[in-house]
Amino acid sequence: MPRDSLKVLLISPNNPFNCYRVPAFPRWASWLTGNMHFGTGGVFPGLNLAILAALTPSDIEVRIIDESVEPIDFETDADLIGITAMTNMAPAAYRIADKFRQRGKTVVLGGVHVTVAGQEAAPHCDALVVGEAEYLWPGVIEDYRKGKLEKVYRANRLFDMQGGPLPRRDLLKQDRYLIPQTVETA
């Protein structure tokens, strides 16, 4: 139920074919030698959710979970759940979204897969973000607060990264990635 004091949980799903996950042997070798961060599971953090967190109004509590480096807490007290999905992550994203919706949570799906396969994704969520979310996310939050969440939010332009905020790296589990510091370019 929408309220003034919001909690948002942003999730990047994992899957067996996740190209951002450190392969098992280097993780095992790291455990033996104690070298680097191979024991962590993630190669590097994506910045998409950290950017959305930066675009979220400051009065909203935001948490980011990258399932490749930490488990999802389905008992969270978050009000709004945002899930990103590339095509290889879509089955996991749908499974996660369905579990949260069964618990009465409002779920927003976005990402590359949702942009190209929105009709497939729609049954699994309360709202879709089609295209780059950076211009849309503040409106999604505002509509949710008003209790007027739309079914589809569609971007009509690309995001200008030069004018964007710095990603909320403080919300990422930096110590769980092989390469914790990443940069996005356009």
C-alpha cells in the first residue's frame, strides 16, 4: 500500500548463465590461496540499479540486492520492488517477481528483456519500465506514492549520462566483487 515513508528494494537476479559471475574454479582457488576477491561470486557490479537508487528521492530508503553475491530476503519490509532483467535473467526475474507479488508487494520490472518482451513480462508485475529507466524512475516513484501506478512507463529518449547523478555505490556490496570499481560510458 502506498505511503509517504517508502522503502524500495532493487534486485538484479542471478542465473546459471550469468556472465558476471566468477566461475567456480577461480573461487575455489581463491579460497585456497586467499588471493584477490575470487571467493565472492561476482565479477563486477552493474551500475544500473545504483543509478536508479541515486535518482530515488532522498526521503526513500533504498536497498540493492545483486543475487549473484547475496540471497534475496523475500520477507523484506520494502514497499516497492524493482527488478531488472536481461534476457538470460528473465526466468529468474519472473520467479522473483511472482514470489513478491504472492506476498502482496508491488513489483516493477525493467531492463533490456522487458524492453523487447514487455508482453511476456507483464503478467509478472504491477508495472513495466520500457526503455532506459533513468528518466522514468522518479515518475514511477511519484505515481506509486499517489496510488496511481501505471501499467507501462515508456522512455522516448536515451539517457544522457553526462547529466546523470553519481551511482549509489554505497549500496553495493563492493567487497563481494572481483572488480568492485566499474565505470559506464556512452
